[in-house]
Amino acid sequence: MDVVKVRKQNRILDVPASRLEAFLQQGYDQIDEKGKVIRRATGGRTVPLAEYNKVVEELEKAKAELAKLKKK
């Protein structure tokens, strides 16, 4: 039976590979032996509105800069 490691905040669990998708939906990230994220969670998380707005603003700036560079 294959076992994978998942992490949510400071909780690390060893779960069967067959249950990995369920844990990803619950907000767990799949990690390797060194703790590096292999697959990010696909659900179960919320992003604060301030953080979301900051990312949207950065994205708009990046798009504007890219368009400016393409014109050259």
C-alpha cells in the first residue's frame, strides 16, 4: 500500500495514496520527505480579502508591464 504525506498548517499525516484526493479537497497539501509541497490543496481553504486584492493589484501591474514591453 502506497502512503503519502500531507500537511495542513502544522499537522502532518501519512495517508494512503487512494485517499489523497479527499485530503487535497479538505485543504491539505501533499509534501515530500523534506516538507516541500508537491501538490497544493484543491479546496478547504479561504483567502482573506485583503490578500486577494493585493494579488489582483500585482497581477494588473504585471499585465500592464507585459503589454508595455510587447509594444517595444
